[in-house]
Amino acid sequence: MSIQDNLKQIRRGIETACARVHREPAEVRILGACKGQPAERIRAAVEAGVDLMGENRFQEAEEHQPALEGLDIEWHFIGKLQKNKINRILNRFHMIQTVDGVKTMEHIHKRVDEVRDVFLELNLGEEDSKSGFTADGLLKAVHYMAQLNRVRVTGLMCIPPFSEDPEESRPWFQRLHGIREELNALEIPNFHVLHLSMGMSNDYEVAVEEGATIVRVGSALFGRRSR
């Protein structure tokens, strides 16, 4: 199937999921997770109508972005943040989705002159292989992070423990939604959590049912990675 056909199928899946829970499909953005993709396939996705792209690897962004200069793309960083690359990531990306701890928040706060919106990454399964705040750790840290007034938290993201069964992801998506509601109820300065970035190629419909505003799709959009 072509990228255009893949995108039509993803949109149908989002529309169907939204209909099941009485949401509007316009509330959900599709992010193309372009890890391992050549620039020409990213270009094809943009031409098909995807204007939000996510990079896992800074080195790939350095290849992709110049090759796609002039296209209307909003770039999000969705990979693990290396502290020695934060300056360059801040310069190249509209949004960082993977702020994974208090120290990372501090690093960003020190490096920006104007308020910068970010997403916090949560490791809800507390997996050793993944970065991110635990749910308890985040709630303990929010009042301190609220003092870092050049960083504003506008979203949360998570990657649940992998399962072939999309339904296994549902409790984790429900938990992320619940944390967003807890945070917003606290009315903490610099925390106005609008977005939930959750759901990937195998479970994005479940994520939409549980409140995702951004779904990160790679293979469902581009097909199998080339590298």
C-alpha cells in the first residue's frame, strides 16, 4: 500500500475510534514517527497531508530537516534526550515530548530565554529499559518544577509495556489520562496539560478511545523501516 493509502486507513481508524467514544476526529493529530525513513518517504507523507513529524534520533533530524526545508512541517523530538545535545534539539524542534526528569527540566530552563512548551515523558510501567517520570515521582516534583518558569508543561507522553494485544495498553492510557486530570486540578503555575501523546501503530485506536490528542505512527504510515 502507498503512504497515501496507509494514511487513509489510519484516519478511518481514528474516525471509528472517535465515533465509539463520541469524540471529534479533529481532536486527534497524526504524528509520523520517521525513525529509519528516507527523506523522500517523509516528503510523500507530508504531501499526503501529515504536517507533524517526530524524530527519535538527532542525527537523523540533521539529515532529514535540511532535505525537507521549505515544507510546512512541525517537528517534535520523541527520542531519549542526551544532555549534550539539548541546545541543538531546542534549536531544531518545535516541541520536545521526552522530558524525562527534573534535571532535564533544569537543563532546558537554563538554556532558554523565552517560555518553552514541553511534554513530560512518563514511564508508567516503571520499566528499566525506558526513561521517564514515574507517576508518583512526577506528582512529588511538580511544585518544584513549577518554579522553572521558562518551561511550561503542555502535554504528557507515554510508551506502555509492549504487547501484541492493543487492549493491554488501555489501562496505561487510562492512567496517563488520569494523571493529566490530577495535574490540571492542582492548578499549578506553568502546568496546563492539554495534550496526551500516546498510542503507536499497533494500539492507536485504543489510545484515541482513552483521550489521545497525538498518536505516533511509524510502520502504519511509512511501512517497514529501511534501517
